[in-house]
Amino acid sequence: MTAAYKRAAKLVPLKRGKARWETVKTLFYVPWNPGSDETPAFKLVKDSDVAAAFLAWPIEEQERILSIFGERFVNPAMGTAIMKVLDGQRNDLSNQIDTLLRSELLRVLYKIDPVAGRRYIIGDMINPRGNWRGGFSQHLLPDKTLPEIDAALGARIGVAQFHFEDRDAQNIGRYATMAILPQVRAAYETIKPWPDCDFYDGLIAYFLKYDRGFGIAAFEEKSQKYSPAAWKLSMRTIEDLKLWPKIEPIIIARLDDDNLYRASEAAKLLSEHGSENAHKALLQRLRRLHADGAGRKDVTPGNYPAFGFEQSLIGALGDSPNWVLSDEEVTEIEGLTLAETNRGIIARHHWKSPIELEINGKIDLFFLNHEPVHDAEALKNRISHFPKGTGFVVKHLADDPESTAVLRELEKAAERSGYSVKVDSATAVNE
């Protein structure tokens, strides 16, 4: 088989018409082992032949192969072919395959030729195509203002256009300047309730940048209907602008939401971003939940409506990178937990000094049964939340430079912060 597909790849330039592009397609689907030294069949075909075959494939095949083997198409020969397909697409992109294909084409073109890719992407922002909302290729661009899109988006945002509202709102949140603030405010205040939170996510992110007080008020208002955890752009904007101290009380209030899904999502956000105030609020909410369910026995997901919320509170308290539960708190949480399954989740967080810690070349850190931490900065952040005087017994790969470098950084952090670090004499792990 190997000899056959190698011969087929060499014969591609000699073939014509359907035989040529069918051969190239077949070579893309030849099974191969990514871990082997063998060159995959689709890499044996010349870039120019791949580009020629791509133009001959039906759009369904173009989209499928581009989505699976996208990196194979990142070469100069494909740039012209991709632009030809983009220019030939129907303006309305009337079905999902057309829209998916355009997204993949723009993603690959932007890697081949960022200038040309940017031109097409901005063109689609000004004159949007397609009726499918997912996979917006516009997000390939860095989140910097694009004044050239202001006029089109400002004029369109207040007009009900079902196909483009969410997309325009996200682009406004990422790229619009302050110049269109009056139009965006007017649209937000007059538009009928929108069913998709992406619309509000984009506009709230925009307000947080250019009309902060209004943005925070809008965040609080819409958080009573939608989960802010789904607002990826707004949450990133809050992080970039260091607005969390103003947003945290709003999220804490959502712990008491009648909708337990939104309450659970609030717990996750507080775990991810929260301060010591969030730590206290989560524990207090668990205490109230326990009081509400006092007397319940044999609690299971089927007979306890708050089972999932209890699990979210416990996970938020135990797994946050922003604090470490004391052993006494872990014991209290175990006592507050009504579901036996959930008690097992928190029980693994028990610890006492000294703490065993392992570092290998991938920077996996284990605090007893805790989940691994995968980078040096996260490791130092996690360590910093343990009480002063905590000891760490470290095992690491002595002959691995990356492990040794992380160990040295840990020793410096410990010296500054009053921790003790002892290296296990049997330094090699994973043997």
C-alpha cells in the first residue's frame, strides 16, 4: 500500500481532469500514524497540484478537507486558489456549507497572506454574508480598533437584521471605536429582547471600554437573565481593563439566583476570577444551602434538585487557583455537603504540611490528589496561597533542564514568601 500511494503521488502531474483531483483527494484520506516517521501521503503531492485539485473539488469536499487538513494548505500556491474561491462564492452564502467553507478559507488565507486575509475579513464585516452565526472568521484579527468598520456597523446595529445582529455586536465589542457610541447606546436601549446572549456580550464589552458606568449597569441587568460565564468577550474585557473588583459583587449576588444553572455558572466565575471575598461568599452560600436542605437523607441527583448546584459550589471552592482551603475548611465543607458523591469530591483536598510536589518536563504539579498545574506561573500562583511556613517536598527530574529551572524559580518564591522547600534525595520521578 505504501508503494502504491507513493507511486500515485508521483503520477498526479500526468493525470488530467477528474482522475487528477480524485487521486489527490484519495491521497488525503490514506490512513497514517501521526507518531511514525513515515511521511503522510497527502504531503507527497506538490503544493501546485493540491491547489489545482482544490479548485476542482465540490464545495462539500473543499470544506471537509480544509477543516481536517488545514495546515497542509498553508503555502503560497494556495493563496491564489483560495482568493479565487472566495471571489466566486455567492453573496448570500445561502447554506451552512457555504458559510463554513468561507470561514475555513479565510482562516487559511490569513496564515498564508495576512494582508490579503485582513482585506477579505474586513470586507465581510462591512458587507456581511451568510445566515449562520457560528465560526466567525472575523475573530482571527487581533482585538484592536478598526475605524474603517465604524460607519457600516453603526448604521446597521439599530436596524433589525436577524442574520447579522449577533455578528455585528461581537465585532463592535472587539473592533469599533468610541465614534459610534450614540448609535450603539440607542440600539441597546430600544431593541426588543434578543434571544442570543452573544448580542449582549458584544455590546456590554463595548460599553465597558467606552462608557464604563453604563457598561457595568448593563452587565448587572443582563446577568439576571443570561449567564455571564457565556460572555467570553465581556469577561476578557473585564480582565484586560482590571474591572473585576466592580464586577465581583454582581456575580456574588447571582449565587442566590432562582435559576440554579445561572447560580452554578456564577460559582464557576468566582472560582476562576474571584478574590478572598468570593471565597467567603461561596462558603456562606454552601452553608445556606445546607440549612435549606437540613434533614434530607439519601440525597441523589434524582431526588435533590440542588445536587448540581451543590457540586458547583464545592468544585468552585476546592479548585480555585486564587485561594487554598485550609484543612479545617475542607472538613467543614464535608459536613455541609448533603450528597455523598459530592463529599468525595471535596475530600481529596485534605492536606497537611509538608506537601509532596512533583515537577517533570511538562510542569505537572501535584498537591496530593489535586489536579495538575501545567505551567510555572500557575505553579507559583498556587503555592503563594498556602499559609506561610508551609513546607514542600519536591521531586523532580534532575537531568531535565526545564524541571530544574522551575525548581529554582520555586525556591526563589519560597525564600521571598516564607515557605520551606526540600528536595527529595531520590530526585528522579516517573521512572
